[in-house]
Amino acid sequence: MLADSCGNLRIGFDWEGIYNGGKRWVEGASGLSPSRRITPDVAIVLPGREFVGSTNPDPNKPGDPRKPLIKLLSGTDELALEGTVDQPASIVHILPRLRVDRVCDASPDCTHPEAGLAVVEDGLGDGKEVDAHPIDRPGSQCQCKEIREARYFTCEGGDYEGRPCTRPAHCGSGFCTGTPKCQPAGAVWRTDASPGSSTECNDDQRCLDTDPAFPQCGYLLFDATEKKDDSGKITLNSKFGEPKSERGVCEPGRKDACKRDKSCTSNHCSGYVLRARSLFAP
């Protein structure tokens, strides 16, 4: 896994043995609960599919990162993704925040610009970007439009105040209308996060120009930059650490669930697993 200078994670996959020349459904999950972190101080908690994309590796053209169908698995404590494999290799991108160039007039009064970027299935087995308001605010008469300069949005009101968002559905009972404030580098959103500086921003440049001590526009969803080596690589150990309350699978075989090594006859409890099946399997 690689992390770039912006904190985006890039995970390369070689689908040899899984890709069959057509489309095949794949499910992948980390056995480490987001609340427990992927390392002692790094968690990946995503509000929605909009913070995930996939491209082709070099020397191929990257392609549209939204076209590959990727979904967040619900009903699980783990970071879990599912989607289709239709290429021999791919790179999955996980973003800690995302600037939005699509806004809608926010309900109920249509007076406050609300981020309106959603990623959905197009009905043909691919993903695409669409206006979020017809989905998240059904019945609303507010209009969506593109803006010239993409900007960051945060949740305003509700349980996710200050968290990065791209659409109303990311904010529960709140609105994706908030303007971020400049934060220290690497600051990650928490429910008890402080407001940060008093300077509002649309992008990092505003913060850098105002106060170098607060160079980051808004909070991140996660920060793994300190875990990368000089080449940008991040290595995650699949072995569980303390406390051992997370779920995993016994190696080899990957059929029996486990919480710790001694739960397995092989004495090897792995913290992540990838499963593939036919696209049309039940």
C-alpha cells in the first residue's frame, strides 16, 4: 500500500487467479475494526463510496476512477469493500477528503449551497457520478450545478459536525453545507474534535497563506502519512495485536472465523481476507 503527499492511499491488486476475462464479484475486508485502528493511531472510517475509486496500473491509461463498481459493505465493523474485477490488475484509491465541484441549493429553503456529489451504479454494472439531491433529498425542488472552483465541504449540524462530506447522506440529520476551518497538518475528524483555527477555507492554499501553523483545510477522515517509509509504502501486519477482540479467519483455508491465533488449529489468525465469486452467483 502506498500513501501520496496528500494522504491518499493506493492499494495495488494483481487479480491473477481471480480475473476470468469477464466480470467477477470480489469482496474484501480487513479484520481490524475501524474503531480499533489499522495501526494504533490510524483508522479508516468512510462516510460513503464517494471516497473510493479504482484505476488501471502503469503503463495503461488510468481510466475513469468512478467507472469500476465499488461499494462499501454495510452491517460490518470492518473496513469492507465489494466490487467487480474486469481487468488483470487495478489500483484502489482511498481518499481522506475530497473537493467537490457539484453543489445543490440546500433544503428546506434552497438558500445554502450544499455539496451534491454522489457515486451510484449506472444500471450496466459500472459506477458514475450524479447529482445527490434527487437521491438524498427526494421531493426537493432545489437545483444542482457545477462550480468553477472545487472546494471542501463539511457536515453542519447533527452527529457529524465538521466531518468531510460530498453529499447530504454523509451527514445523517445534518447538512453537507459546512465551510471547513484551517487545521494542523494531519488533523483527523473525531466526534469530540476541536474547531481548529477561526479561519474558514475552501482549499489548503487559503490556510497556507493565512497561518502556516494551520496548513490543512478541514479535517481528514484518516491519516496514514506517518506510517509510510521513504518510498511511500505502508506495510500493515495481518497479525492481531492487543486487545484481541477483532474478527479474522484461520489460515490456511480461510473458512473458520477467529479472534486470536490460538482460536485456530493452525495457530494463525489472519486479520484480512479477500473472497471472489461469480458475478451472477447467488
